[in-house]
Amino acid sequence: MPITKAAKKAVKKNITRRKANVRNLNLLKKTKKDFLKLVKEGKIEEAKKMAPNLYKTLDKAAKTNLIKKNKANRDKSRLMKKLKEKKK
């Protein structure tokens, strides 16, 4: 248990930040899952319209250190690759 006033405050901050991180991570996962579902179902036009939102979510996650920058770039590349493969 935290003893000092600063330690108590740090615990509160950690809890608040954890909630935000979990919420943002769930949003990221849901967005990726929805995109992949559209691609799998062959709804290419809808997936293309969703791509900017997906990019925005990945970039925001990388910016806030939720995921690393290279992982965001890797995910964007792989997801677009799947979209192009399905398009053919």
C-alpha cells in the first residue's frame, strides 16, 4: 500500500491511465477486427472507406505509445495487403 501522499496520487494516476489505455487498445482491436471482417466478406468498397479510420486509430495508438510506431506501420501494411489480395 502507498504510504506517502505522492505515492497515493501516483496510484490514482496509474488507475486512470490504465483505464484509458485499455479503452484505446480495445478500440484499436475492434477497428482492426471490423476491417478484416469486411475484407473477408468481400465488401471491398466499405473496407476502403474504413481504411482512413483504421489508419487514424493505428497512428493515434503509436503516438500515445500504446503500440510501437513500427508495429503500427507493419499492421497498416499487412491489412492493406490483405485488402489488395482480396480485390483480385
